[in-house]
Amino acid sequence: MAFAIAQVIATPVRAAPESFADLADKVSPAVVNITTSTTVAASTGPQPIVPEGSPFEDFFRDFLDRNEDGQRPRRSQALGSGFVISEDGFIVTNNHVIAGADEILVEFYSGEELPAEVIGTDPNTDLALLKVESDVPLSFVPWGDSENARVGDWVMAMGNPLGQGFSVSSGIISARGRALSGSYDDYIQTDAAINRGNSGGPLFNMDGEVIGVNTAILSPNGGSIGIGFAMSSRVAEGVIQQLSEYGETRRGWLGVRIQDVTDDLAEGLGLDEARGALVTDVPEGPAADAGMQSGDVIIAFEGADIDDTRDLVRRVGNTEVGAVVRIVVFRNGETETLDVTLGRREDAERAVPASVNAEEPIEGEALGLSLSEMTDELRTQLGLPADAGGLVVTDVAGDSEAYEKGVRAGDVITEAGQQPVSAVSDIEDRIAEAKDAGRKSLLLLVRREGDPRFVALSLE
């Protein structure tokens, strides 16, 4: 008789700290409370009109005099947190903590208060850099490497929750790489208690290094339920460095519109798996200058594989403006390497290139779509430029795959099978070519109000 012996693989586990007191004592002098004051304009509601000489004239005059204070500008205050990153007084917080503030007052753990000025802000990552002037060097905390942080690691948050003053909470890292709403999001999720007023405060690892900037919570009632988010130091440190050096961000810009590659798009493109960022448009800019084309799939950036559009946006944004980068694209079944000189995203102006125009309007049907070649009348109806081309979708069968994938009347198809189309016969030719090549789907480039996206429709 054979017996199977289960072998338990021992994994070293770091015990929970007996106390966070030593760590709190170490970093507290560098954590600050932030109070902002904003002037709120007076209410300008309608005023009663009373005829001169009316018996109610004196009554209304007295009433308005008594309520005059309510019509004057008033001061509104908000509370938040922050932390000192240099002995000469640079302080990090959230942009939403200080946005629109007329005055910013920073309170230190010792009780000392100093006014602060805004050096720079970045609404895209909700970060801001402040500066205070002090007669003595200030205690500060260093950045840590959030890339080394692991799910399950202990962390400690500090700040000014609900305006109650300096407070410490602890927990673990619940998840990494969370995205909330921005293109550059890279949030650490934690169950350490974070409440209103904690915004802008630091999230520490056990070495007293800042690995995140506490920014948001997920809560049905406004209080902590153990789902808090801190912008990772991987993102925050780079943004703060740029704000310190330039007073603004300077992100790399590639100059393309992109979408994620789904399984059906991958099949239509001839990719072995759904990965990379599919280029839907190449307006005038760095990518166009380097020869990138609509329909290319960006699969590598500076030697790193690209998983999806979010991955590409972050890598490009974190690259220095003016840098020459090597980008690998998948095009017509082969890979090609392009050298692209990145521009600056903040200065970029978007433009949409024209397509080929059709001369004789002809209507037809294909893939559940009713199509019409472009006419001046259709350009006017759809608000398109005078030189816009392609095929206009005039109707979509309700039971078609095209309808399920969001294609609607008024959309304009500019490419099929990664080739320009301007006549209904072009679509028919692309369908025949795809079937001859053994393709199961046809890739269409569909534009709606100028915004492009690729849609793969089944040929079976």
C-alpha cells in the first residue's frame, strides 16, 4: 500500500508588532495638521421691493439691517493632514485639502503653527506641495519604495481625523495597484482607519518610511469601514519632485488614442493573446512623427511588456519629456520597433487626421449594419469637418452583434481590417479577404463625435 505524505512548506511570517509606540514617537514630529481658510462670496438672492412711502417700508428696512451680516462674505474652513519631506520646510498633502484656499496654516506636533504657501499642485493625482519658513531645521520623514510593499504588510496611518488632532491608526495592506478614477492612479488599499481629515497624511511602513499619501475612503456613511486608499509613493515621489523643481508636472506624451485589447480584438488582429494597447488614432505629434499607425498594438515600452492601456499611460507619463524611447508595435502580423521622442502632455494639442472622401454616395448592408457612403449632407447632420470620410452607419439591426457591442446609427466607420474604407464595396472586400485568411472576425475602426474605438465583429 502506498501512502502519500503531505509536506508542509514553512513560510516565515513576521509577527504583529507588540506596539506602534516607538514608530509613532519617531515620525510624529514630521506629521502636520493643515487648516485652510476660504472666502465664500455673499449670497445675492432677490431683495424685496417696497414702494417708497409704504407703511411696511420701515419694517423691511429694519429686517434687512438685522440680516446684513448674512449677506456679507464669510470665511469657510477645512481640515486635512500632511507631512514634512525636507528640513527646509517642504510639505506634502492632497490637492483637495488646499484647493481654492486663501490662507493655509500648518500645525506641528509640538503645537507650533506656521503659514504655508502653495508651491505646486497636480489634480490628476490629487497631490500638492507646500512650503513653510522656519527658523530651525524641521524634522522630516523619507519616502519608501511602495513597489517593495506586499499585501499583508503592516502599515500605520497618521493625521487629523475629523479635526480631532494628531491621531494614529494601524492595519495592513489589503491590496495594491488600485485605480479609482484617474489615468495615473496607483493606490495602496489599507484597512488602517482613515477618516475625513486624514487626507494628505502619510501611510508608513514599519521602517518609518512613507509608502503612500492617504487620499480617499470607500464608505456608505462617510466613516471608515476599513477600505482606505493611499496614493503610492511610486507615483507621489515623482510628482512631488516635479512640483518642487518646476512648480508643475511635466509628463511624457506619446500622442495616440488607445483602447484595451479584448479577446475578440486580439483574434481580429492576429495576436496570440489579449495584451497591449491598441492605437485607435494618431493625431499630429510624437507618435505620428515616428511612423506609428492606427491599428498598431503597442506591446512593449522601453523593454517592458505592456499589459493594457493603463499600464502604457503610466509608463509614458513617468518618462522624462524629450526622452527618446523604444516602442515595439504589432502590425499586420509582425513586430516593428519605433524610436519616439516624447513630447509634454500638458502642452499637447489634439488633432484628428482626415480620412479619404467618397465621391458617389452608395448605400449597402453588411454585418448587421446599414451603411452609406459619406455625403456633404451627412457631414452637416453629424457635425463633421468638410473633408471627413468613411462610411456612415444609418441603422443597426437590434439583434446583431454590432448592436450588442455598442455600434449605433450616426457612427462613422473609417477602417475595416486595418485598411481605410470609403465605399460599401470596401467593406465587402475586407470581409472576403478576412474569410480567405481564415479570420473569424473583422476589425472595424468606429468613430463617434471624433472619438475612435475598434470593434471586432464575427464573420461566422
